[in-house]
Amino acid sequence: MSLDINIKITDRNGVKHEVVAPTDMAMNLMEVVRAFELAEEGTIGICGGMAMCASCQCYVKSDHQLPEISDDEDAMLAEAFYVEENSRLGCQIQMTAELEGLEVELAPES
């Protein structure tokens, strides 16, 4: 059984990247974006993935069933810029086999 999933990430310049993300390393979407250098260094995951900065905000473009938004994530999105109906924090989206084919777009840097 494959431990990797294929996801599509549109960066802040509008370029779509197809990446293979591991599901066996407890990585979240923000860490995948950083690992593939899809955002300028120092502009994503500033708080280290603690749902405290919204620098990893993204728009979920596919209709995957994601875990429910936590109170911390909801509170952070309430204070963030460029929030849309489909906004989520990348640090709160764990890479799992169920996310095969996930499509996201990074929100503009605020």
C-alpha cells in the first residue's frame, strides 16, 4: 500500500504544482508547502504550525471531507485577511490517504 498521496497546490503566483506528499511522516499541508519550497521562505508557517498566525491559510478547491475546524483554527481565521468560505489553515490539515487528489490554493500573504 502506498504511503504517498498526490495533491495539487497553487502557489501565491498562480502556478499549480503537483506534489507527492507522504502520509507516514505526520506532516501537515503547511509542512508540505515548506518542504517543496512553494512559498517564499519566512512567509508560511511563521508560528510553527500552532494555528496562531494564519500565514499558511489556503483555499480548499476540491470537495474532500476535512476534519472539522477546531476552535483555535476558527478563531485565527476570524482575524485573518482574505478569508473565504473554503479557507483553512494548512497547519491543521494532516496528510492522510483520504486526501488523495486534494487541491488547494495558497491565500495571499497578509
